[in-house]
Amino acid sequence: MAFQIRKRGERWIEVQPEFTESGDNKIIGSTQWLGADGIRHERFQVLTLHDRKIIDMQGCATRRQAERFARRHHA
């Protein structure tokens, strides 16, 4: 994701991502950056784990979408 952000001419405002557990096998991660236009952007990813390995990753535009996805898609 960092490569894609830099490719568009944007820059990070936070380097350390944030991760929150959501159920037994889901983790919600967030990434934030500052766009070339000065607007702050945030993106969320729902990671699905199995045997401590990531088996799926779903991108979401908001934390609310990520939380809903994590609740609806139980493995």
C-alpha cells in the first residue's frame, strides 16, 4: 500500500498501522496518509486468519464497513 500511495504523489502521516481483533479469526487493520491535496485519507483492511496465517484480505473505505464485513463473514 505504501508503494501505491507514494506512486500517486501522496505521503504518509502515520507510519505505524493500527490493528484491532474482531472475533476469533479476524483482524481489522487501518492505514492513514495525507494526499497530495492535503486531505487526510484512511483505509481499512479486514484480515482473515487460519492457523496464524492470513488467508484473505478485504479492503474497506471506513471502519464501520470493516466491522460489518468482519461480523458478516465468519470462517
